[in-house]
Amino acid sequence: MTITKTEKQSLIDLANEARRRAYVPYSNYPVGAALRTKTGKVYTGVNIENAAYPQTICAERVAIFKAVSEGEKEFEIIAVVTNNGGSPCGGCRQVMAEFGLDTIVMFGDGQGTLTHETTVKGLLPEAFIPEHLVTDG
């Protein structure tokens, strides 16, 4: 499916709006994500920090987990917005790879500008994917 420039900007805007709801008292680095599934539904997420740092969760995973919890497992595109157009962490890249290497990943900055885009495969070219768990016999 072709995604228009307007549709891409709409997802960047949703992610930027979501970013304002991030709970980041330790890093002060808010991240927002907006994920569109192949059925056209959109799920947003924010990073949520915790005093016990390992319990923190990223915006990308929140959006993905919300979608999966609602029965969606095929994703088309995800927008990630940070103050400076930062990139998803390795854990988020791996979670994205679980659901499809061809998913488009867009990056936006705090002004809501689309800075660049790639695919999950571009972010994680040698991804460990579910098919690697299949064994013969």
C-alpha cells in the first residue's frame, strides 16, 4: 500500500502529540510513537520511566503492545518522535522485527518534522526473527 506524504505527516503529528504525555522524570527525554496497522488502525505510545530503571518501557514497544493486545499483528508504518529525531533502541528494533522487516520506520523531531525514514530491516539487517526458531524434525 502506498502511504501519502499527508498520511506520513499525520502519524508524525500523532507521535509528537503523544510525546507530550511521556513520563520521563529521570532522563527528561520524551519519546512518542504512532503505529499504523495494515487494517488502518493507529496506536500511540510514550516512553514511561521508573525509579527502578530496568522497568522502564519505550514508546515504540508501548504502541506495538497496545496493537497486539487488540489483536493486530501486521504493521505498515511507525513514526517515532524525539526532541532530536533519535532512533529506536536495540530492544525496540528486535520487537519491531518480530512483526515484519518491511514495516516503514519514520523519525521526527520535536518540531514535528519528518527527518528521515527506513524499514525495520534497514534498522536491524541481521534480525533474529521467528523463522529462526523453526527446527527440522
